[in-house]
Amino acid sequence: MADHLFSPDEPPKPIRIAYNGPLYDGGDWNEFPARQGWETEPGTQKFPFGQIPQELHSAIECWLYFGMLHSIFGDALDQSDFLIVPDSEDEAQEKPQQQQQYLTTKQLEKYVGTEKAWKKNGLGARAIETIPKVCEQLRKYNTLYIRPEMCFSIQLAVQALWNVTEKRADGPLKTPPSVQLWLYLREREAEQMVRAGWCPLDAEKCRQIGVQLDTPAYLLQLVRTKAAWNKRTHERCKKTECVADNVDEKYYVTRHVQEGCDCEHMYANVEQLQAILLDGGIPLLQITPCEGDQGFEIAIVKKKSNKRYVGVSHVWADGLGNPFTNSLPTCQVGLLYERARLLLTDKEYVPQYENGPFGPLHTGAARLAHFAGSRRADNSVLLWIDTLCIPLEGETRGLAIQRIRATYDGAYRTMLLDSEIRQVNSAATSNLELCLRVLYCSGWIRRLWTLQEGLAAKSRLYVILADKKAVNISTVADELFTKLNNGKLPLFQEKIARYAAAVWYQYFQSALEYASKFERFVNVVTSPFVPESWNVTEDKLVSWNWYNVATRASSKDGDRPIVLAGVLNLDVKEILSVKGSDERMRKLYSLLDGFPTGVLFLDEPHFEEDGMRWAVKVCRFTDQIRSLTGGAGKITPRGLQVKQYRSWVFSGRTVFDLRLMDDDNMQQVWEQWLTDCQIPLDGPPAEVLHLTTKAPIDFEPDATHGLILKEFELATSSKSGPCVLVSLQETEGDVHYARYTSLERVKALTAGWNLPQEGYLIGGKWEDLQAREWVIG
């Protein structure tokens, strides 16, 4: 199943979904339930809700899968094209009493044909008529009568056919809500990824970003291979955090290239490291092979503008770190030498310029510069790797960390080393697969420090693969777009490629040239992380990079403000001047003029001192993944200044605690509350607000409070919306100064006095919402 996503090739690890039910009878789609016996006539159920007999369940699956295909493709459909018998003896033996069949979509591209044939045969009109009806029935029958894996199959078929219909429509095609519901990854499918060994955070990011189902289906069919020593799993990871690659430095093992190797360590000259850093420079590692293939010599030298070097970006959990000394095994130094030398000298890594009339000229100039700059009097190479170039302690360690961004900015190439990606063979891997593997299979993409390294590398980021080949991964997204633009990708891979390019942009947008064709391309991708305009402001950069940092893994929360400051081009020295996660976050906020106002609605721990209660304490998600929205708010000494939200202001006397309903004097308290709210004791019930809180709150009668609503349209009488509860301190002109209390939920209550059992009633109406200016501290 889902093998159409790899057509014309075969998926490395096919999704096997068994099907031994009936084939479609070829009749009218709408009348099939009556013909099969679970409806008396079209639309009229024969059985009570939830009681369709088990023997009819497979007919429902057949109706929604093969019946949909027949309704669109007509009598040209050969249903056997969508069934496969396994070649593997192991699979064939799974059900020895009968030959097991599985669903396949390998022939789907044959049926959708060319755009000309699609329109000539009216397939688009049939799809537009059929698919919404299938999706409506899928919602009706799914959880009761359809196997989860079969629902997955129907969804994939819906998504593939609808995307073709949309692509080949003569004009814009509006997707009905019933169809929209089934195009995207849902929680059940995300759980399937986790069961297959994926990190819960990766699956949740797919779901929250709004990825269509074909991308997870593609990912699930990739064979993932780890080094033999790599026993790490995602069993302890959560939807908001990956901890698989977190390391405990007390038990850290610096690995050799091959298990069983016992070669000696090579040590960096720490005194030379410190001297260069104190002198304002950046130390580099110079590796020189000894004569007669007798190993290597290393030295620490100062970075010079006319000397090219390679920056190494790696995951410490893969064993290239060392928390005890500035040393690495000789075999690892040799590996770094070989890979760096290729990147610095080999003709394969000369930039290629294919666009425009001067492309060949630019390529020739780049080739000349590449080889001219790579000439050295000996065979030595220069590189930077944190293990050997950052002192382990003291003042100079802070100086080295301050210069990390400048280090990668100045590197001629950046080498991405990841233990899982190094198992991938370049010859058998497409650019699309490689991009998705880096985005979803690598530990590198999940680590905090690699974010700024990837950003600083810009278009010079090369990933090392199993066959010693290095691929410029930073340009793959742009290449995918070029192929899309030129119609060079298989039909069913187009949406996947568009998504992969958009996600790469999400992570590394500031490394791309502003207003490039790629940036204009990803602007059409539906994602909460794509900016509404290209007017890049500080709050937008904070929003994008907050998400990137918050979803990255780190063993130390105190490192998060360092990296966030680095990618925002703030003074990292200021962050390093204070100790502890809290103090570093306070310092980070002090370096910014504004902050996205959506921070008010993050359900994360906030600071507790006045003036800072609006701010969250850690750039990490603990509740759920959320994007920072809402535009810019100004950071002031008294709090965050916001203007764009609607709010209520109310007295504590207008709050009725529903916990009092059981008190003996409840009637007296109730009547007093109605009087305070100017609600008649008799007569029709008035509209009030219902506030639900995570913990009990004591509303002082003489205090004044405010409720600031995030989304006016989403919070209705039937659905509560998130709101910030504040206590009003004073009002100066039109500005309301308030203390942040908590994040809660509110809705209008209009359905009579059938009172809820929990929460608080507030005397007010939905129409009382007003736009106010707040300073929330």
C-alpha cells in the first residue's frame, strides 16, 4: 500500500495492509449499501447505531475503497491491479489456510493517466462528485466498522486522487471540509509512526504543521539503519521533546570509527587554544599526514582569512565529543582528514550555476577559485570541531562559544556528520529521500546546537553518506522546487517534495537569499510557519526561531538562550555573562525590543516577578507544540504591551464561584450575585460568561480583573476559547496595566440556567468584548 509514492521505483519497506474482503460489484455507488443489506434504501439504515453485523464490515471497506475507485474510473478499473500477493515466503506463510492478499497502489498512476486523458474522460468531475461523499461516509463508519489500517488506505487513496483533481482543475478548486478532514495526518496515523520507531516529537510536528498523509506514508516505507553500537530508542521521548540523544557526560564514551579499535587519542594543545582565543582569534585544527602513511600530526593554528577550512557539525551522542579532554582517537582524526580534504579540494564540490545566460561563466569562475584556494604547500587540511577547538573550562570556553556563529560563517564548507545518515548510500537515494531523511531520521536535525551551525553554513552544508560521498543538502530543497517547476518529479511525489522544501525553509529560512525563487515558492505552502509577507521583522524572526529552538533537544536548558541569541544575531556574550537557565532567559528578553504576543497563550511555566509574568521561563514546549503568533508586542519595564486582542474588564463582585452551589446560604449568595450583575431575579435567563480554570481562584470582591481572548471567532457558546486572566492594577489614559495571572478558557453561556458544575460565572456578554491596550507584567 502507498507504493505509488515511489513509482516508478519500489518502496524499500512496503506498507502491508491485508485485504481478503469482497470486490466491488460494479453497480451504482450510492445504492451499494442497500444491495449489500445494511441499508433498506439509500440513506436509510437497516440496523440501530453501532449494530451493523460483523459479516458486513468488509463490504463497507470495499464500498469506500474499491467502490470509490470504480466510481471514478468506471468499468476501465481492474480491481486486481490494486491487490498483490507477496513474493516473500515468510509473508505467504502468515496465513497458510489461504493465500494472503495485500492492497497496492502501484498501478494508480496508470489510471490517472495524462492530464489530457483525465479531462477527456471526465475523471475530474467524477472525483469531485465521489470523493466528498466517500469522506462523509468515512467519518460515519470509521471507528465502528473499518479497521484502522483500512481507514489509512482509504485516506491515502482520497488524498492521491484529490490532489490530482486539484492539480488538473481548470481553475481554483475549493476543498470541501469533509475532504479536508481526511487529507492530513491525524493522531491515529501519528501513533502509527511512533509504533514504527519514530520519535513522538517528529510525528507530532508532522501533525501540528499540517502535513498531508502521503509524507508520513513515504517516511514509513524507508528502511532505517543504525550503526551496530547505536542502541538508542525513542521510548522515553514525548510529543514535545526528544531525549533519545541526550547524554550524561559522567558516562560519555568517545567512540572509535570501528568497534574494537584501540588506537591512541590525539590531544589538542590547550595552551595554544587559549592563547588564540584571548587574542581575539578563532582556533582551527590543522591535520597533516605523516610520510609513509604513518598516521597524522595535529596542531592548533589561528584562523586566517586566506586559508580555507571545514566546519564540522555533529551529534555528541554519536561519539565524536569528549567531555573530559580536548582529544579524539587517531582513527577519528583520520576520518575527519579524509572527508575535509575532499570538500576542500575535490572537483565534485565546485558550485554549479545552471540558471541564466552567465551560468557557465559563473561555474568556471567558481571552479578556478575553488582550486586556487585549495592549493597548499603540503597535504594538510584545516577544520574546526568543538571537541578539539573549544576549551573545556575557564574564560576561554565562553569566548569560543561566543564565536561559534562566526566560525561556521567563515567556513568554506560545513560537514554534517550523523551516524544514521552515514548508513545511507548516495547511489540508491533520491534528493527527496535524502532531504526527508535529514529532516526526520537524523539526530542532527533534533539537536539544539546544530541549528545555528546549519543556519550559518548557508548553502555550504554537506552531509556525509555511506559511500564517502558528500551531498550539498542545503541546496536540495531549491533543487526540488526547480524539478517541481519543470515537471520533472513523479506526479505523486510533488506534494511530498513541496512539503519537504517548506520544512527545510522553516528550519533554515534565514540562511536563504531573501526573495529568491525558493522563498516565493514556499509562500504558497499552507503552514503556520510560513510568513504572511516578506517584511522580516524582529518578532517574526523570534517566532520562527523560537519554534526551531523549542523543538530541538538539549541536555541543558541553559544552552537554549545561548543558541536562540546566536541565531537572532544578538550579543551572545551578554547571555554567557550570567549563569543558570532563568537568568539567561531574563537576559535574552532584555536584549529584545519586542516579542510575539502569542507568548501570553503558551501554556508553559512563566516568570513570577512583576513585569516578567508574561514571559515563559524556558524556550521549550512542555504542554504541546504551538507556534508563536499575534504580531509584535513591545517589551517595557512594566510588562508586554499588546493592542490586538479583545478583552473584558470586570469586578470581582460579578464573579460567581460554582463551588458555592452546595453551600447552605447558596440562594442568598446567588441572588446577591444576580443583583451585582444587574440580572433580573425573574424573567428569561441572561447571557453570562463561563470561565474554567486549571486551579481554584479567589476573586476578591473589590478587585478588578480582565479576560484577554485569543481568538474571538473560535470561542462561542458551544466551544470555549483560550484566554489570559489578569488582575488590573491601574489605568493611565487608554492603557490598562495588569498583572498576569494564568491561562484559562472561556465561553458564552446562553442555554438557560442549567448550570455547569465547575468554574466561574461572570456577569457579562460576548458583545461586551472590546479592543483595549494592555501592559501585562
